Amino acid sequence: MKERLVKLYSERNALYRAFGTEYGRVGHSRGVDGSVAYLKQKYATMNNDKAVQARMRLDYPAVNTV
């Protein structure tokens, strides 16, 4: 079960970073729904989940903490 959760988190890590960035930028004025709606609108032209995830990895790169 733990491996499954780790794999799920690692696959969606770019999504979590994108949400955290957008919510942190204007979260209090837009709220959670507004941040999610913004991300949906930003990637609305892409109809493939893998393509959206790949694009999010480019738009919201991971920060190295080493």
C-alpha cells in the first residue's frame, strides 16, 4: 500500500507544485476553487493527462533541496 501511495504522489508531484504555486500567489483572493479553475483553464487545450503532467513539470520545476 505504501509503495502505491508513493508512486501516486510522485506521478502527481507536478500537479501539487502547480497548485501550491498558484494558491500561494493569489490564494486568499481566489481560494482553492479559483486556483484549480485557473490551472484547468491554463491546460484546457491539452486533452491528454500525460501531456498535461509533462507540461506542468516544465512550467513548475522541482526545487532541489540538497
